[in-house]
Amino acid sequence: MTAPTLNGVEREVTNRPLVEATDLVKHFEVGGGFLSAKRPPVRAVDGVSFTINRGETLGLVGESGSGKSTLGRLVLRLIEATSGSVTFDGQDVLALKNKELIALRSRMQLIFQDPVSSFNPRMTIEQVLTEPMLVHGVGDAASRKARCRELLDLVSLPSTALARYPHQFSGGQAQRIGIARALTTNPDLIVCDEAVSALDVSVQAQVLNLLKDVQKELGLSYLFIAHDLNVVRYMSDRICVMYLGRLAEEGPSDILLNEPLHPYTEALVDAIPSSDTIGRAREPLAGEIPNPSAPPSGCRFHTRCPKRFEPCDHLEPELITVGAGNVSCHLHTEQAALHRHQDPPEHSLHGEDPQEGATA
Amino acid sequence: MTSRHDSAPLLVIDDLHVEFDTGGSTVEAVSGVDLEIRAGETVAVVGESGSGKSVTAMAVLQLLGNGRISGGSVTWDGTDITHASNKKLRSIRGNDIAVVFQDPMTSLDPLYSIGNQLSEALRLHQRMSRKQARERAIELLGMVGIPDPAHKVDAYPHQLSGGQRQRVMIAGALACTPRLMIADEPTTALDVTVEAQVLNLMRDLQRETGVALMLITHDMGVVGEMADRVVVFYAGYVVESGLADDVLNHPQHPYTQALLTAIPRRDTPRDEPMPAIPGTVPGLHEMPAGCRFITRCPYAAERCSEPQEIVRLEVAGKQRDVRCWRADPAHRTSATIESELEVL
Amino acid sequence: MIAYAARRFVYGLLVLLIVTAMVFITLRAIPGDVVRVQLADSPGVTEEQIAQRTAELGLDQPVYSQFFVFMGGALRGDLGTSFQDNASVTAEILHRLPITLELGFLAILLGVLLGLPLGLISAIRKNTLLDQFLRLVSVVGISIPNFWLALLFITYLSLWFQWSPPLVYVGPFEDLSQNLVHMTLPAIALGTAAMASISRMLRSSMLEVMGSNFIRTVRARGASEWNVIFKHAGRNSTIPVFTLLGLQVGAVLGGTVILESIFSIPGMGSLIFESVQFRDYPMVLGCVIFYGGLFIMVNLLVDVAYAAIDPRIRY
Ligand SMILES: Nc1ncnc2c1ncn2[C@@H]1O[C@H](COP(=O)(O)OP(=O)(O)OP(=O)(O)O)[C@@H](O)[C@H]1O
Ligand SMILES: Nc1ncnc2c1ncn2[C@@H]1O[C@H](COP(=O)(O)OP(=O)(O)OP(=O)(O)O)[C@@H](O)[C@H]1O
Ligand code: SF4
Ligand SMILES: [Mg+2]
Ligand SMILES: [Mg+2]
């Protein structure tokens, strides 16, 4: 099976995307440790393809444990992929040697949910900020110091912060320092893994504004992982929805959230809490979350999907282009097949044809 | 709901002050918090980061580390536990009052399987055998929606995703069917569908066992959905409290008002900045003598630099406490209303 | 795991080979001719006799070919013969190894058995007078050189109690009590530094762990202090102690060289001491190989222990 191409037509026209991930797979081995039996691997990410354009924010949402963090770490090659490929600005990230990788790392950064615990508590903010520059051999002492002040200014912190220690900052301030640190090496891509999830709303608003301003100013791309759909919608140009290690749906954020195609996206959108729905319990998805070591056959969502029908439990739906986005659901493969009913019959459900995605 | 309010409160926090030693100096992280929770009730605690929500929760069970209660009292089920012995506290911890901590990534011991850690409270408070405890642990994991609980029970914390760890923490809190559950941002690491599932679980439990819930959160959607009452913290004290619907729909304190506008909504325009509250909370060493919101409040006036007392009002027929002189009807002169209109 | 252990083992052998080569070359570079040193006392030695002895020992060959001859033997378990009395090096070392092992084991045992509780007490009673005192003891213990401690023991014991260490070594299977009487003082002198550094390390890692979030979770469950300290904090804070232990074994092994000579214990330490004086290259080399091998094996065990303690470590 070939990788579905995203935005297949557009890509020829615009220039090459910054990040292009194709058929990424990460299986975690479990058990088989000290004196214990091996079990089937956890299929944390199981064949995911996506692209991130320059200056674009790609939102990544999905059920807890669906492999979002794993995907983010794969793109940065903080963990080794089981298979698949990632290109960053044309370079094959997964094939890089250590040295080249370190050089490339300066162009992609990660911001965590919990900034304080990712800082060395014994380092001052100045040391925290200069460390990545030292690692990548940027500038001399004076220019590094100047850069620190510039960065703090960018994230609206006073330069007196330089001499202080991480625990002396509030969550929001620490997260700004996290952002400043991610910016030290002038990256092109920042993976924000739940970067605002731990912040209270007023600080979150400040940090979101900051991320957007910085993006506008420096032309960054973000891979923005979060579970608050309103936040993701506000930040992202496009959104990928993951379910159990796979892409369920991908598309421009407003369209995706207003007219979700995949039943799982629908469930997500329905579950968005809002203070307008006071006292109303949300209807959670029925059924158990499947085990990622032994994902369900056919469509991975079929065990919980309210709209499942005949092919869903034995035939895996492919990611096909519908409108401005892509979706992996038989409801839409069916429709796509209907639209194509003049096509030769062998061209139907099985979808072996690599062109299928692009022509639909 | 009204009958609940008539019953005697389960937990009463009265004028609580908490101090921390920070290498030489002491800082007051909580300065005069009042809070009451009745059986079966859900009280949401919201507020600015660093405003003392977690510290207040921790103070209830005296899990303060290098901090201590420096004033006020905590009363549990009619007995003052502010100065209770360790033994007394241990019999309450995990058994009567269970806590779900804020940071699930570091709140589990990395060296023991989650089954082992879940079993601990069961074996301790319910005197279960190893085998019974394990079975109950599997059951609990299933209840909080962990896939394949019979295997995951042997997993170590590092093998779980953030959301899974958080659910393990919740399962641990549910273990001994407590009478009060303090949940410190229990759903921050969860996606919306699992969040809905966990909240439903808590609601079901509440119906079945009558457990009271102190829910610390910054998600107003969760507040609206779960809470009977809401308490808004700012910089170490309570600025507003009242019935959840009323506070969310008719906030009285300027901080609550600003907070509610800073929430991204479905229709927030993407090309405009979020309406954030400018500035930051004053540091613990530099608290203003008067209203602590004065540095960021759009209505700040001269009277604001005097210490602010709680003003008890009736808003739409319901009791509301607001720590702002402007809320006092006696002061609602035409001048203040005009300045308010100007800002709007 | 097994693959990892095997890889580490091969790696260890490589390190051992390099160490051997370096020691081999260094020994040859020490000024002074072995044969002349050895024959210096016998009157009337002629130049011919010296040349003959040199050839006998193979010392007229270039260094690298000497090395290959030596390594060829070593691989077959033959470390050559002593320059002193033509005895087999391997046999001599195997004869003395158990004595040193006993001493090293006693020293480490002492370090662990005293160091762990002291560190624990220090951490639990943090900032009390007791803690201050124990910390002072550790600092002193780390800074006192072991041979000086040994000399103190000997001097004051003989001054005050007219006791001096026995001159003749008795094996533990012949007479255990007499053996222990002989071994205890050197073991204490050797184990003090290990004890002090273990207790310091345990104290600091314990304090760090006690402040962590998961300990708060354990307490919130209503667990007893015993459970908090021994089950959770204890196991988490021993991890860095293990690393230290691996290094301390090295220090203890090094210490045996002087301490065995001081207490006239006929182990590998005194063997190496005598052999260096006598420029008995094969014997010195043999001892170095054994010492190195021991150190590498202990650290391999430490790594295995890590995996057993910490589930996050998977090789
Ligand atoms: N080191 C590991 N060993 C084994 N399994 C792992 C490991 N890391 C992650 N997993 C598993 O991989 C799956 C995906 O994990 P991941 O952390 O990517 O989820 P996520 O989408 O980021 O979830 P969340 O929203 O809860 O953070 C989970 O089922 C998790 O249990
Ligand atoms: N161990 C400690 N030592 C010193 N100061 C502390 C300690 N723990 C908390 N504080 C301080 O107490 C104040 C209140 O912290 P708390 O954790 O209660 O905030 P919070 O309201 O829970 O915020 P968040 O929403 O970010 O969790 C903060 O200013 C914090 O810096
Ligand atoms: S493919 Fe079928 S089971 Fe899967 S989401 Fe679509 S309708 Fe549901
Ligand atoms: Mg994650
Ligand atoms: Mg908190």
C-alpha cells in the first residue's frame, strides 16, 4: 500500500513543505525486560503521513494515548521510528548521522507541557537560555548575552529574569522562558506538546498571543499538540485528528470542526465543553478504548463508532481526499466510490490504486 | 440541591493561611481562604496560576512539604484537624479524603508497577489480600477507561501516556471510595472524549456514594458542567464565590469578568489576539496592601488601595461573596457605573 | 539484557587489553635494569651472566614482540613466570586472590552496612544535631587516607593495648576468629571511605527523592512513614548509590596494595607491592589484569542491578 498523498495537487504549485512525514510507524516493545515475557508491541503510531508548510500551524488532536506525543518526538527524532520517513526542508531526518542531526536539531525545537521540570533547577535563566547556543556553537559570550536579552524581550519578560532560577517563576512565566529557550537557535519548527495545557486561561491567552506574534515575526511553523479543541482551532491552519496511532481526518481547522467528516471527529466536536452548556452532561463515546497492542480489525474506530456499517469491521478504510481535507472512513469511501461509478469495477472498495486519493 | 446546602458541611476551611520557607525568608502563599464543602456537593476552584489553589488543597491533608499552616483552621466532619496527629491524618488520607495531584507525569513512583501502587491504599485501609487488591486495581483501571487493564496493571508509569497516568491517579483516588475527593486539575492531560468519560464517572460515583468533590480546574466548561458552586481565587485569597451558573453568567468581581473573556471559544476570531488580562500576578513578596488585583484591574480607583473585605450580596436571589468594594450596592453610585460603561 | 551483558563483557575485555598494554609498556619504561637490580647483591657477577639472564627472561627482544609473547600465553591462562623464583604467576595469584577478595568484601560490606543506615538517619533527621554530626563524620571519613588511618590504628593499639597485628596470616577456614582478628582493622581502614561516601550519597539522593511529587502521592494515600521511606524513597535513592559502589570497589582494590603490606596480609596487594619493588614485570602485570578484571566484573554486576531495580532501564 502506498502512502496517501496529502494536498497532492497543491504541492506542485506551492513550494515544498517544511516537514513531510510519510507512513511513520513507531512500535514500542513492552515486557521482555528483566525476567519477564515479551508481549506484542504497543503500536503507538501506525502509519501516519502529514505535511507542515512554512509559517503554518498544524494542530494535532486525538484521544489520550493515540500517539500524539510519540508522533511529535518522531518528527524531532527524539526517538527512533520503526519505519517510515520524515523529511525536514528536503533532508531525510531519519537517515541523518549524529553530527548532522545535532545541526538539524537547532532548527527544530520542542516545548513541553511542564516547562519547570524540563529546566535544570540549578541553572539560572541565562544559563538555560545560553545552553542551546553553546551546544550549537552560536556566537561569542557577549552576543549570546545580547541574544538572551532580546529573547526575553520578545517573550515580554524583564532582563532581570536572567539571573533568577526556574522555580522563581510562575507557570506562565516559566512557559514563556520555555518558548524563549526554544527560540534561541532560530528554529523553523517548534513542536508544542501540550504547551498551554497546564496554564490557567488568562496566562494561556497571553502565551497563545505570544506564540502567534512570534510566528508572524519569524515565520515559524508549529506542530501544535493539545486537547482543547477551541485552543487548537484558534491556533491552527490545519488540524490532524489521530485515533489509535492512525490519522482519522485532516483538514483546514474551521471546516474540520464545523463539518467534521469522520465519526470520531464528530464525537470530539460534540464533546467540547463550554460554559454555555451549564449542567449538561456530555455524551461520551460509548465503549472501551481499544488496546493499542492489538488494535481492532478493519476501521480502528469501529468498536465505538455510532455509524458503523457493513465493511467497517473487516476492511481498513484508506485516507482519501474529500473536499479540502482527507478522511479515513468508509462512509466517505462509499461516497467516493459512488461518484466514481463509471470507473472500472475493480477500482472500488479495495483501493489499491495509488492515484485514488488524488483523483477523488 | 437545596437539601444539600442544609446538611452540615463535611469540610470547612476557615481563614486559612499557609507559609513556605524559601531559603531564609518565608512567603505567604495562602492568605485567608474560606471554603466549605458539603456531602455530595461539587465545588469548583478556579483562578490564576499561583493563586494558592493547590496549596489550599494540600493544606487540607497537611501535605505541604516545607510549608505549614500559619493561621486559620481546617475542620473535617466536625473535628478540627489543623493540629491532628500524624496517625489521625493517615487514617483520613486516602481513606476519607483522596487527592488527585496536578502533575501526573511525576506523581507516580517510577520504580513500581501501577498495580502495585494502586494496591497500596487498598491493602492499607481495606485490609485486602495481595490478590484481592490486584483484582480491584484492574477493576479500577477499567473504570477510568484504561484499555486492556489486565495487562496495563503491570505496566510502569513510563510506559503510559500522560492521560493514562492521570487516569491512574484518579483510579488511585477512587480506590477506597472516599467521602471527599480533591481533584487538582484532573482532566488537564485528557482529550475531550476521555475527559467527558472521566467526568461522567465522577458524577456516577457521586450519585452512588455521595462523595463530595473539590474540583480545581481552569476549564470553565468543566466548571459549568460539574460544579454546584464555584470559588474564584486570585493571589492567595478568594475574590468571588457563589452558585456556578450565576458566577459564570453574571460575574461580579473584575477578575472573574476578565477571566471569563480570556477563554478561547468556538467562534473566537483566529486573526485577532485573545483578550488576555495584561500584566502578571504580583509576586508573593510584593503583594499590594489593598486589593490584590489592583495592578491589573481596569476599574482600579483610590478605594482599591485599602484592604478589601468580602461583600456578601444577593445576585438574582442567590448568595454571592465578592471581594471588591464596587460590588457593594451602597457604593454603586452613578459615578462608578459611568466609569464601568466607559471601559465597556 | 543478555545481549547487553555480553556486549558490555566484550567491551570490558577490550578495556582490559588496553590497560594491560599500557602497563606493559610503562613497566618497560621505568629506569633501571631488572637483571642488574636482581643481581646487584650477588658479588662477582659478570657481564656475560647478566646478558645470559636477560636473554633467559626474553628481555633482549623488542617490546612489541615481548608483548605478543606475553599475550599469547595470557590467552592460554599462562601469565608467565615470576622473575624472582620462576614460579607460575597464575598459580601464585590464584593462591593469593581469595585473601584479597575476603579483605575487599569485608571492607565493602562494612561500607554498605554502616553507610546506608547512617545516610538514611542523616536524611530522615535532616538538619538536626545528629545529622550535622554524621555529616562531619562522612567528610572526615572521605578525606582521611586509608593508610594513615591504618597507621593510626596500629600505633595507638600498640601504645594503649600493646596489641599489634599478627605477623602470620591464618585462613578463615583454618581459624575464623583469628582470621577476623587479623582482617578487621584493615577492613575498617579500607571501608571507611566507602562508608562515608555511601552515606553522603544516600543522604543527598534521599532528600531529593523525599521532596518529589510521587512521595507526596504515597503520603496522600495514608501510607506509613515506614512505607514511604523504605519502599518508595529508599529504592529510588539507592540508584545513584549503586554507581558509587562500583567506583568504590575500585578504590578499595587500590587500597589493598598498601594496607595488605602494612598489616602483613599475604594477598594480591602485598604481592603487587613486592613485585614492583623487585621489578617482577610478569607478576605486576598479572596482578593488574586480575584487578582490572575484578573491577570490570563488579561494574557489570552494577549495571545488571540497575536493570533489576529500575524498570525504565532496558538494554
Ligand atoms: N516508552 C514506551 N513504552 C511502551 N509504550 C509506550 C511508551 N511510550 C508511549 N507508549 C504507549 O504509546 C501510546 C501512545 O503514547 P503517546 O504518549 O504518544 O500518547 P498521546 O497521544 O501523547 O497521549 P496523551 O494525550 O495522553 O499525552 C500509549 O498507548 C502509550 O501507552
Ligand atoms: N514548596 C513551595 N515553596 C515555596 N513556595 C511555594 C511552594 N509551593 C507553592 N508555592 C507558592 O505558593 C503559591 C501558590 O501555589 P499553588 O501551587 O497553590 O498555585 P495554583 O493556584 O495551584 O496554581 P496553578 O494553577 O498554576 O496550579 C505560588 O506562588 C507558589 O510559588
Ligand atoms: S469507517 Fe465505519 S467504523 Fe470507521 S468511523 Fe467510519 S463509519 Fe465508523
Ligand atoms: Mg502526550
Ligand atoms: Mg495548582
